[in-house]
Amino acid sequence: MQHHLNSLGFAKPPAQTRVVVAMSGGVDSSVVAGLLHREGYEVIGITLQLYDHGAMIGKKGACCAGQDIHDARRVAESLGIPHYVLNYENRFRDAVMEDFADTYLAGETPIPCVKCNQSVKFKDLLTTARELGADCMATGHYVRRLTGAGGAELHQAAEFGKDQSYFLFATTREQLDFLRFPLGGHPKEETRRIAAELGLVVHDKPDSQDICFVPTGGYAAVIEKLRPGASDPGDIMHIDGYALGRHEGVIHYTVGQRRGLGVAAGEPLYVVRLEPAQRRVWVGPRSALEKKRFILRDVNWLADETMPERSGEIVVKWRSSQQPKPAEFFRLPGNRALVQLFEPQAAIAPGQACVAYDGSRVLGGGWITATAPDAVEEVARSLWSVHAGGEIHT
């Protein structure tokens, strides 16, 4: 008997399709579990205990699981689906929290949500889902997984303001084959309406605004806890070479920062460079932030098996909420790429992710590693000689 593809893309009835839903305790993943259960799928909910909630908020005796795990358990009970809590604290600390601290101490701007998806959720949890015999794993991310001529493609969500594709650029082609994102075509308002319709206790729960293990937004305090002594004082230097004042730790600053510099000057100043080893924070006018090209490491190219030598005109963004900017990618040895912007842009910082798009489709991306003009220009000159036959936006 032939079966049409079900809503998750399998040629069998929903009742014969096992789905592991990554349940964070929020409204989005709860709605995913509720919708798939209502459609008749065999749903298994899994929630990850990633960190000691009590330690992070500095409150002794606080429930180490936190409210989110409690909420996920209540949702699963109301739906009548099996639910498991897996203790991934050690994995999360090693892969995400330690990297977060080290990246800040190196003077870079970390994005722990990408690291978490890359290492814990879409690697460790996905492996667990396979071990449970699941046909796929579903999450509450606002992205779309579409099937193209070459297989599964990652696309932006229908609602741009809620799109999370930037945070999923490191997803591999193999992982994308196994993943499903049922909310990608839904506006957030509809998700909340469905949550209320399903009678989920989290239907009016506020969205999380902070990094999960930094619930108060105080990055420096968390880094100091992970790396005692990280707040060593040093000099605030103007890019023209003179000292403007002192700071209480490089970890309190990020490239592009304007407020809270602690120095007075006759013009608006921005952080343009950090030198953690020398404990120096360099500041200057906004024009000093503008760059037209930079280098990426650890490039993950989703569009094809290998990244082309030259991408042609695409668009990129290096912050999740920004409007994409026209650019080109040039492949470099060692899984790296040079990004050539068509117009100079400000506040491009090492440690950020740069993600490339063709329309709504995520082509791939990598981690910004070099923005220093001398290092980048040397690479660029060698590339321009190779691609001399084509127009280069210099």
C-alpha cells in the first residue's frame, strides 16, 4: 500500500513515525510537541539540563533544573507523551560555557547559542534521538527546512523578525536531513494562539531574552566566575596612540561599543580593537570601525558539497537582527573564506558569525577571525590576482 508523504516528509502514517522533540520549556517547543501529538505522531519529549540554575543566579538552594525543565515536564504530562530529562551539564560547560569565557578573554565576541546548537543540541542530542529509534528530531526554531534539487535546504522563517537561521548556520547537511522545524512558516502570534488552543500551561510564558546561563545579562560576572582574575585593569588607548584612561577589565568591552567607556573626549568614541594580552582597549571614531573585507574560519557550506572558489553576489549578515548586506565569498585554503563587502560596514568583530544567504536560503557561514587591515589585504591581493578576469569591488 502506497502512503503519501506525511507532514514531516515520511511515506508512512504519523502513528508509525517516531519524533523526538527538543523541549526547552518555552512556548515554541511546547507547541511543536502539541501539534505533532495532535497529528498522531509518536512524540517523545526530551529536555536538557545544561547548567546549575541556582549557581548562575547566585541563589543557594534554587532548583538546579530551573523553571524551564519544570514547565516542559508539565506540558508533556498534559499531552500524555513520554518525557525525559538528560543531564548534559558537563558537555554544555565544556563545549559552550568554557568557549564563551575563552572567546571573551581573547577579545572576541562569542555567540554561545550557535555553539550550543552546533555541539550539544544538533550533535549530542541528535545522536540520542537516533539511538531512541526516532525518524527525525523536531525543534521550536523559527527556520524553514525545504526540499530542493540537492536535498534538504535551510531557509529563513516566514516572519523575518523571528527568524533564527543565523544561529543555525553551522548545521551540517547530515544533521539537516534528520531535523524538522514545524514553526518556520508560523508567525509568533499564531504560535501563542495554538498554545492557548491546545491548553498548554506555557501559552503566555514570556520569551527568553538573555543567554540561558547568563539570566541577569551580566556577562562579566559569569566570566569572572569561570575565569577568576579575568577582570585585570589596563589602559584605554586612542587609536592615535595616546592613553585616555584606565579600565577594570577587557571583558567589560566589545568591538563597536560606545556607551560605558569611562573616558571623556571631544567626539563620540567606539571600541575598535581589544588586546587582552596587553590588557588594552583601543577606541576611536566610528570611521575606524568600518571595514570592507574580513576572513572567516571553520566555514560550513550548506548549499553544495564544497564551497565554490567565488560565490558571486550574495548577501551576508554578522548579527542576527541586521539587514543583510551585498557581498561575495572567496574560498581560501584550510576551510576559510574571504568576505568582500560591496560597501564598508561598521562593528565587524572577531568571534562573530558571518552567514551568507541567497534570497531566503542559508548558503553557509563561518567565524570572523581576522579583520586587521594588513593581514586581510595580503590575502586579498593574492586573490585578486587569481580572479583578475572578473570585476572585484575594491
